[in-house]
Amino acid sequence: MTDPDKGARDDGTAERFATYAAFWPYYLREHRRPETRALHYFGTGLGLALAVVAVATADWALLPIALVCGYLFAWLGHLFVERNRPATFKYPLWSFASDFRMLGFWLTGRLDRELERAGADYPQS
């Protein structure tokens, strides 16, 4: 049986999410470890900084580098820390938006509550 809001079948295999609201908790669960999120924040911050410099200096060659930086650190986190497949491959726009949303929640001190609500809180050892 399939629940279109959950994005997964009863047998645990993944399927497409019907809504962003259903995707968001999944995204957070895929970023359960603090180290993964830290790599995302670093990559997103570096990418934003390069994009700002690109616009300020009209050096448009920096824009692709900004994207690479943003994704490189995130993907390293998924590969070596989280050991899962980045959601970017199936949900590129929702993942891109969620990177910034997660960063915003973290910067405003509200991420722990979101992680807990999504069932993505990581036990402290």
C-alpha cells in the first residue's frame, strides 16, 4: 500500500513525494547527523558568498563555482558521514530550497524542534 504524503511504500522502498510538505520531514531525516548538516551549512555559505562576489564584481564565471561548492560539501556529507544518497538526484528543486530552509532554521535556533518533529533528532552520545 502507498501513502502519497509519506513518499514510501509499506515495504520501505522509496517513491515520489506528492507534496513539499511530505518531502521536508524526509529531507530532515536524510540529514540526521550534525556533521552532515555542518558540511551543508559550510557549502551553502561558501556558495552564497561566491554568488554575492559574482554579482558585485560581474564575474559570472564564479556562479558555476558557487554551485559546485554548495553541492560538493553537501554530497561529501552524504557520502562519508550520512552514507545515503542525496535527495538532490530525485528532488533537485525541493532539495535546493530545503538546504536554505534548514540553514535558516539552524541560524534562528529552531532546527532542533523541526528535527524532533520529523523524527530526525540524532541521539547525543
